[in-house]
Amino acid sequence: MDKDQQELYEYARKRVKQKKLVYRHFILFLIVSPFLFVINKWFNVQEVYNWYLWVITAWLFLFILHFVKVFVTESFINKKWEREQIDKLVARQERRIDQLEKKINKPSDNIDNSTENNNTTL
């Protein structure tokens, strides 16, 4: 397997692992949430406060963030996007270097031309 194929395989393996963790997170959320309700209501653990709602809401918020990171953000900002951004930055830096080299070389060309003109008139 060459380097590019190995890199693609590693990226695919990483993505599958991320998605797998999101699915596990969701299943765990679905299983544990009813138990929190049962603990709060049936076992009368701080029943007055309905703390399970706060825990479930916070957990749901964290799950949504996890989901967005894996399925939304990673879909747009992936390896291909990184390469494109790096290529753009490298091209921009090369253009700037070329411009600076032209600026540096331009005054020396004028000096050389003026020296040649002075030598020919003598």
C-alpha cells in the first residue's frame, strides 16, 4: 500500500471510529435517561427538584455538540479541506515571495542601467 492509500485508509478508520462513538453516545443516552427518571420518581431521590431533567438536558446538549462535531463540522472541514487550505496558503506565500523578489531586483536593475548609461556617455 502506498503512502496516499495508507493515509486515506487511516482517515476512513478515524471517521468510522468517530461515528461509532456518536452512536454509542446516543444509545447510552437513550438507556440511561429513563433510569434517571426512575431514580428520581420511584426511589424519591431529591424528588422535589426534578434534577433528572437538568441532567438529561445537559447530556442532550453535549450529545448535540458531539453529533455536530462529527457529522457536520468534520464533513466540511476534513482532510480534503485541509489540503486545499494549505495549498492556498502556500500559493499565497509563493506569490508574496515573488513580489518581494521583483521589488528587490527592480531597483538594482535601475541602478545598473543608469551606470551603463553613464559609462557610454563618457
